[in-house]
Amino acid sequence: MTIEEKLKHFYDTSVDEARRQAEKDVRKHKEALDAALEERKKMSLGNAASSRKAEIANAKREINKALSAEQLHIRRNWTARQSRLKEKLFADVRVQILKFMESPRYEEYLCTKIEEAVCFAEHDEIQIYLSKEDEELFRTTTPMTRMIKVSPFEYADKSQMKDYVLEEITARYQAVTETTEGDMSWQEFMEMGRNFKGEYLVSVDPERAVFGAYTSGSTGISKLVIHSSANIVATAYQMSIFIPPSDVQEVWWTPILPPALIAVTVSMTIFPLSTGLMVSLDPFCPLENIDIEFMDRKPNFWALIPRYCELLMASDRIPEDYDMSHLRTIGAGAEAMNDRKYAEVEEFFHKHNVQAKLSAGYGQSEGCSNFTLPNPMFPLEDGCVGMPMTATVLGVFDKDLNELNYGESGELCMTGPSMMLHYSGWRGEELTEQTLIEHSDGNTWLHTGDEAYITEQGIVHILGRGEIKAYGDKPLHVMRMETKTVRTPGVKDGFFCLVPDQEHEGYYRPYLFVILDGTKTLEEVAELLKDTLEEHEYPVEIREITERPYFHFKTDRKGLTAQILEELEQAKEEK
């Protein structure tokens, strides 16, 4: 082979090799381009799907918001309609009452009631308060010789009153008391007492009935509870250890709540007065200005309720650096809060320089207010309400009245010097027999109706109403359920309403109301709750709301339950 032939062969071979390599490179490049194209297609489809999913989620969220707003609108209309019906009802009742007052039967009725009061008091002095309309009738039908009239401003300095207090009093009471010949002014009456030199002996019986007040009726019918002076003194004495010593007279603030409930009368008025505190009663304080009044009065002790906490935390008028160190205790009552809410409230107060730990107590009107006192050594988890007061004995019992061991749940019962005398009024005797029961130890125990357990350290944990169960005798412990709910991602706040099971008498079905934080849809929260709640705890329906509804400063579970029952009845009728 010549050199030219060799060169030509080398050239052809090199060209073929180069062509094959080029084809290989082109093929690889094309495969890479195809792969990149497919990846780009997949990415585009994925982005489109994500975008579509986000748009769908956003649309659902907007729909839920609209539904929530409409539900709130319907509820407000329903409330307004109820108010109009109530006004009409009261107007009709007033007409009937006025007709009755003009009849001879009214005089007989008054005389009968006065006779009953006299018989009840026996030899004790009694005071009879009359309406202005009944004054003349009372003068002509009784041996009364004169009346003693008191002005609401008798010992009040108008110049020291806040405007809203003065407006409320002047709207309700006459500034100047009208006098009739033969009547006596309050000053004259007091002067008679100062000049009296003799003796007036009265019977001393600390166990006789002196005070009656109705329960709030938040979970059942409102009942008239009767207490003695011994009950009240015992409660105030046991609570006195709650007040730490101080070199100055400190202020106990009781705003808005009227001194008609047992807790307000005993725990928030008589108890602080008996310990030397200055009690600032403020029943006319506008709820919307609770933050302003708090900053103005700077109380050392304030019996907080969840509604007050929410208003303070939501206030845009309290500066970020506002110092609340004047508060020596922070406690929550009226209704239980879930664990997350407790933590939020405590964080809020600590941020404002309050050194005390948030505490919670437990009690009932039947026990003259408090059963327990806070113990800051134990966290507010799983319904922790502190430890029994000094002379109060708490125990947990089963249905057969056998006392249970530490950690075992059953009905919480109480015995001690603060226990009520009895119920009065409608079904009073029957309800008393159901509530005050003698046990095998010979003691009478007050049955609270609440399920609870007590730890070996003596700490009481309230689980909820004992008779509230789902079909199959599964317990519905509301606070545990709500704590698990608010720990679920996407849930800002939530609470349950337990509605009577229409298919199984004596049992209940849970309905959940939630406030979302915007990170999850209602459908996503519903799915997450399936892994959080027990099967019998899972709600029949989950409703999104924008704010908690309140009635008498408590979550309006009773009103919402009535609304749900009404809806169920309407649905039945439509079928």
C-alpha cells in the first residue's frame, strides 16, 4: 500500500470515526434536550396544579368566610328577633301585672307574702322594701306608722363619681327622696340609733338562712341556693390565706358583675373586705372600656374571667411597654379555658411585667363559691384547679358512692362548713335530695355533677359534667377535647357544644365551632382532627366562626345548643 493509499485510508477512517462521534454527541444532546423538555413539561404541569390547588383553596377559604359572616348575620338577626319577642312578652306581662295590681287580689297577695316573711323570721326584726306604687296601699292595709326613706346619694360624693356611674344611678333612682308627713329620713333614723341607750336582744343563730342567690344556669336550670351566715364566714376565712401580707392597703377590683351572684357576693366582696383590702365595686363599668378602667384603677387583685382576658389582649389602647406589675395575683374563673388559652393569657401578663403565675380555682354556688385555692407549683393542664381549701373536704366517688383512689375519675363531691343549707323555690326539695346525700361515713356530701380526679399531691383536675356522654357510654370531656382541638395546625381557637342525641335519649353529640388562623382550610382542619380526636369525640359538624359568642360573660354554649336543636327540628319537619 502506497503512502497515498495509507493517507487516504487514515483520512476515511478518521472521518468515519468523527462522524460516528458527532452522531453520538448529537444523539446524547437530543436525549438531554428531550429529557429537559419533559422535565419542564412536568414542572409546568406541577406549577399549574399547585396554582390551581391554591386558587381552589383560596376560593374555599373565601366561601367559608362568607358562610361564617352569613352565619353570624343570621345569628344576630335571630338574637334581635328573640329580643323583640322578649320585649313584646314583657310588655304583655306588664299589662297583665298592672291589671292584677288594680284588683282586690293584689292586696291579698301582698298581705300573704308579708305574713309568710314574718312567720319565717319568727322573733327577728325584718325589713320590707316596697315599690313607690305600693307605698300608699301599704299605709292603708298595715299597722305601719312611718317609713324610712334613703336616697342613693346619702353617703356618696357626686364629684368623685365617674360620669358613667353617675348617669346610671340618676337614670335608675331619684336624686332627692320624696317625703310624706310622718315619714322619717335616713339621717333621723341614724340619729335615733346614736341616742338609743337601752338594749335590744336578738336571737343568735349562725345556721339560719340569711342569703339566697340563683345559680348562673349555664349548664342546666337556674336554682335558688340558700346559705347561712356560717357558710359565708367559713368561705371568707378559708380564702384569707390567698392574700399575701402587705404594708399598705391594697385594692381589689370588681367591675361590671352585679353583687347578686354568690361568687360576686362572697368571693369578690365579703372575702376581700374581711382581709382588710379596699374593694372597688364598679358594676356600671362599660364592657368596651374595661381596658381603660383597668389602667385607670391599677388594681392589685382582680378576679379575672376569660372575657376580660380576651378584651385586654385584643386592646389596641394598651401600650406595648405598659407596666402591670401592680397586679399581685392573676387568676381565672367563671368558666374553664383550654390549655393553649391559659398559656396565651399568662404570656400576655408576663410581657407586661406581672410576676405572678396564672392560677385557676373551682367552686359552685352550692358550696358558697370556692372549693379550691390555686397552687402555682402545678401547671394549668388537664383541668387543674388547685387544691382544696383548708376546711373543705373533696372526694371522688363512683355511682355506688364508693370513694375512688388517686388518679381515678368519678363524680367530685364536697363536704365542709361552706356547704349550702338547701335549694328553695321550684323543685327545691326534690333537687336538694338529689344533691345533698348522706354517705356510708355518716357525712352529708354535696354532689357537684362534675367528673374529676385527684392526684397523690392533692391537686384537683376537673374533666367536665359527669352525665355528659356519647352513645355507648363514652365520656365527652370537653376541656380535653378543646385542648386537643386548639393544638391542631390551622386552629386559632375552638369550643364544643354538646347537643342532646335525638336518636339515643340521655346521650349527647359533639358540635365544634372553630376560629381558623388562615394557614389551613376548614376541610384540612377536619382531616387533621380525625387523627387528633377519639372516634366518639369527633364532631357531628364543624362550623367556622370569626369570634366567640358570649352570654353573661360565658361562652354562649347554651344558646348555640338551642339553635342547633331548632335547626334539627326544622330539618325533621322539612322531611
